Amino acid sequence: MLYPLNTETRIVIDLSGIWKFKIPDEGEKVALDVPLTNPIQMAVPGSFNDQVANAELREHVGEIWYEKDFTISKMLNDQRLVIRFGSVTHQGKVYFNGEYVGEHVGGFTPFEIEIASEKLNIQNNLKLCLSNILDNKTLPNAVLQKKNNKKKVIPNFDFYNYSGIHRPIKIYSTPKTYINDITVTYDVDGNNASVKPKIDVKGDYDRVSYELYDDQKQLLLNTDQNEFLIENVKRWQPRNAYLYQLKVNLHGVTGEIIDTYTEEFGVRTLKIENNKFYINDKPFYFKGFGKHEDFPVIGRGLNEAVNNGDFNLMKWTNANSLRTAHYPYSEEFMYMADREGFVVIDEVPGVGLFNKFNVDVSKNKDNNVNTWDIVDSSSNHKQVIEELISRDKNHPCVVSWAVGNEPAGHQEGARKYFEPLVSLAKELDWEKRAVVIPNIINADPDKDELTGLVDIICLNRYYGWYINHGELEEAKVNLKREMEKWHEKYPDKPIMFSEFGADTISGFNSVYGTPFTEEYQVDYFNANFEVLDKLSYFIGEHVWNFADFETHPTVRRVDGNKKGIFTRDRKPKSIAHYLKKRWENK
Ligand code: GCB
């Protein structure tokens, strides 16, 4: 799926701004042919939850309405018009000028709806009916509780169920015959790359031509050939990005340009061999973070200043990579990652697949209900994998697809659930990037059913926090023992930490190494590194989390999850300085 761009043949209209918003009363029907009654204002993009100063509204689970009036210029009369939704969390039904025109399930990937020309006016009305319900069919997976007519989501995961219109809604025009999709595939042979773009066109046309531009926007070649060579190709490298631009032109019989679209891409190779991960034939060590899309007031809404600030802070720490825990991030974020040379593990919202999950993983032991008898999310899971790969396939930053996070891999049925999903990801991706499923400690090397399916063993481990809390010497012994077991069982697979961390209150200090202090967070990571740095097959460390983030309240969460290296408003804790130093030389 193409990102909406202004080109010689296309116009994009962004509907971001203030929308009308309403949560209907119990039993109230929303009329489609009149404006919402008694709406309040809501900024889009943004989660609605922290924009309201009312606990009942903030915690509302169910129907949520948004409305926007907008004008379309007569100049676009003969064009094809599409409404493009960046992300509507978690489901959206769309009504255009009073009529239902389509819907989408899944809160983190874009969808679009073409507007039939006979339905289009100069003044138009768009209404969206969202649902933020999560249950055993959805991703993220959760338990939906109904009590006294009130719905409540009991999350099997550790982040707040922010909802709303999280990314821009745009209207874009194309000609009636148009480029529907572009996949930039290539083979690298020594210094040269042979590029073979795959173009999906709707409508009649005569031929396609390509213009290739370098990183400085200098034209390198102009060709009608569907395969062409870049000699002395400049590689996209971690923290040293180089991006080419491919301008695709669709021509009519007289040679005129019918449609044109420019896609950025980078050239790099990936390989896994002898438990090492290679980018451009160099062993790559992941240094970085699991993140969240999370910031005060905007919740999970797109804010490019926050994203830009985060990339600059990550660069400041000397990180080179991140995981989009626990859902696909905005397209704008992915373009920034390409440009900054950040290596990305791109994750679908396959989280919460652990019945009665407890954020304190040591408490999950007593759970004797089999998750795979309860979850019913396979078809949504397939859909999010398809949508993510379709959206992100051309991003050089993406080196791996995470098709889940911490599923109950130790419960019978896990493999049956995940095997087709892993195959699907491989089948859809022209580059066959590594597939991973970050593992929970309950699915230890003796019990886990999923590790045989993945290319890199990604472990979320909390020795010294949930396990051996405050006991770092014991933590080291247990960590070492577990790592040896994994390696013995899977000697050819690289292993990395996709999460490790300790809740830490900024400004909370002690000479006694007390948990929750900044000193303990440093000691915790230090102890983990003492073990991990000795392992030749260990290929990376993603610290949990880049910043403190909002969660649902539980006895283990005071004002959210505090495992951030930075506070929620992005102030460094002591550990940030420690990591900056460590990663400078790593
Ligand atoms: C995990 C989860 C992550 C939690 C983290 C924690 O294993 O993957 O979503 O936030 O632990 O802090 O407990």
C-alpha cells in the first residue's frame, strides 16, 4: 500500500485538526444524516483518552463517534478520490455524506476507501464510528468484561488501551488509471545492485518508465526496462543511511504521463549464519530499545516533534536499533527510521496471547487454563501480518518481522497457532526477512514450542527484577544457566534480548542498591551485561523501555511502567548516561 504523496498527478488533503467527538449515552442512536448532537472537540491525530478531563469518558469502552466536514475543490472532479485512514484504533465504520461506505478492523495499520464520484459533493461530511473493544478475537488480545451494562477491557498486556484516531486521515487524488502499489526488489552482486521493481497498476496504460535518483536527488538513470543496474551501489547502513528514490511513471499511448509516484528505498543485504546476524556482510549487534508510541496528552497519537526528539535521544545514547513494541508504529516514524539509519524489528499487535497474563511474570506459573483453547484471533492475526508487510516492505530499516510478543509458547497449541503465521510472513516478504516472536520466561527452553519456528531467539528476560528481585548475584547465575540451555538446544540460532529492565523512579536514590532507585537500574543492567558480554552467540540488547509509559493501574504499576531509560517527558535517568558510554564503544 502506498503512502499518500503529492506528485505531478496526485493531491493530498490532510484532515488533521479539530474534529467533533461524541460518546453516545447508553441506548442512544446516532443519526447519520444530521450533525452529531452535543459533540465535544477532539484533536486528530491523538488518543481521545487524555484529552478529556472526565474519568468516565477516559475509561469508556464501546462506541466512539468522530465527525468532520470538509470541502473538495471542483478542480478534482475528474479524479479518483480516496479517503486514507492512517490508524483508527481499534475498529472503524465509515459513513460518507450520511451513507455507510466501509469499515476496518485493526488499530495500527492503514486502510482506504474510494469515494464514488456520484457520492461526492463540494461540502462533505465524514462520520466515523470507532470501537475500542478488545477481546479474545482481537489483537491486542484481552478479556472483555461486562458488568452492570458497562464494558471493561481486562488487558493481557502491559500498556494503556489508548484509542481514537491516532494517525492522520487524508484524502488523496489519483488519475482514474493509477499506480496501486510498488515493491522495490533487488539483488546485490558485489558493488552492483540489480533492481527489479514490481508495479501494480489499475486501468489501461501503455508502458512504465523509471527515473532513479541518488541521495542528493541527482538523476542516475531513466529507463523503460523493468530491470536495471545500479553500479557502485551505495549501501544503506546502520546509522549511516543512504536512500535512493525511484520515480515510477505510467505512460499512455502518446507517451504522456498518466500517473507518477516516487518511492524511497535503500540497498542492503541481510543474512543469518552460524548464530550471527549480518547486515551488508558485517556482523550486526543490536543496541537499542523496545519503545512505545506514548506521550502525555496525545497518548498514542502521531506527533512528529516527539518522534524526532526520540530519534535524537536514541542517537545521543549511541543506539542503532529498536523494536516497534507492541504494534506497528506510524508510517511517518518508519520513514524517519530509514533516514536515521535505525535498524527496526517491526512488530504486529500480536500481544496478549497469554490467558490471565500477569505483568509480574513470576505470577504466571499458576495459570492452568490453556490460552490456545480460548483465543480466536488467527484470522485477525493473518490480516495484521499481511497489512504490515504490505505497508512496510520497502523500508530498508526493517530487518525482521515480530509476529507476536510473549505468547504462551509453553502451552500446547502454540505451535499450531503460530506455524501458519510464520509461513505467511515468509511467503509475503520478497526479502524473506527474519521472523521473530519475543519469548516470555514461562516458555523456557524445555517447554517452549515456538523457537524452532523463528530465525533469531528473542528473549524478554527480567532476572534481577521479576525473578531474583534485588538479588543480582543469584540473577546472574540463573541467567547464565538459561542462556547455556538455549544455546545448547539451538546452537546455530543467534540470541538477543528483546527486553530486559527494572522499574526506576527518576530522582529516587540510595546507597544501598535498593530496587526502584536509579542506582539499582544501573546495577541491574551491569549484572546482566556481565553475563551476556561473554556469550559469542549473543547478538544484541534491546533495553525495556526507551521511556516510562502509561499502563492500566495495578498494584505493580504506579503512574505507569517506570522501566524507562528516560522519564515519560524524556529526562534521562542515570542509566541513560551509563548506556551512552557503553554503546559508544560496543
Ligand atoms: C514484558 C512485556 C512488556 C512489559 C514488560 C514489563 O515482558 O513484553 O510489554 O511492559 O514485560 O515491564 O513488565
